[in-house]
Amino acid sequence: MPHSIDLPANGFIALTRDGMLALRSALFRDMGANAAAALQEAGFAGGGAVFDAFARWLAAHGSPSPDAMPAAEFGARAGEFFRDLGWGQFDVTPLDGAAAVDTSDWAEADPEHPLEFPGCYFTAGTFAEFFGRLAGQPLAVMEVECRSMGAERCRFLVGTAETMQHVYEEMGRGVSYEDALQAPA
């Protein structure tokens, strides 16, 4: 059973973790807060190719297509795929009105250079397109815990734009994201 991913055949290039973190740092230094949007846009632009590569990876590993597998299996297999790409392993957990993607070893996080806010913006964009392809509708992703902020894990919430906007607004009022998800929008 093949275990590697043919990067060029899938439209990928290899980028070192140090290079990615230096790029993020330079963007924030030169663009300020606008760097977050640029990183999200770049991640989103590549998310479709990542999803297509995932579908090919599943087929090479004898698994059904992403839309034909149970949610629990999808999360486990997607976590393996991203680990094989070098990003880190993750788990997907359903929540009230959203899903959580949790990882304790995500490559975009940088605990050595602490941030005030979650910093995995490229990933948020990639996940928005990746999970949106699976859902067949646009989805939004918001990182609510980040190892770059000293958390033990990075946690991304995946849901509709309306749900994520509600969570964002509630968090701005001091409500936890867990409570915001349980309160009606």
C-alpha cells in the first residue's frame, strides 16, 4: 500500500516549516493585521487541490471517496493524510452546530514565538475550502485555541458563515466559544 504523496502530481510543492513561519512573520511585520486575510486567502486558494489530493490518497489506500465514508472515518483518514503531508495529525469532533478540528502538533503553530491571537490563518483558509468541498457548501473556519498562544492544542471550529459569525461576536462579548455554540444565533 503506498504511503507517500506525489507532491508535483498533486500540484504541491514542499515548503519547510521554518520557511512557512518566517513567511507568516514577515507578512505580519510588513502588512500588520492585513496579513491574516492574505494568509487565509492563500490557504483557501489551495484548499481544493488539497481536497482532490486527499480523494486520490484515499483511493490509493483502498478507502472510499470522502463523501462515501462515515464522518468518524473521514476525520481519522483526513488526520492521517495531513500528517503524511507534514502538517500534523488531527481529530474531528462534532459539536453543537459545528465541528472541531483538534491538533497538538500542527506545523503552522509556533509556541516559540507567542502570539496574542490564534495564528494559523493559512490553515483556516485551507480548511474552509477543504471541508466546504466535503459539505458541498461554503463553510467558515475559525481557530479558537492555538499553540502559538500557549494552548496545548490548536482548535479550529468549522461551520456555516452564520454560525462562525455568531461565535465570533459572542466571543467578542466575553462568552466562551463553547457557550456561544450552545446559544441560538
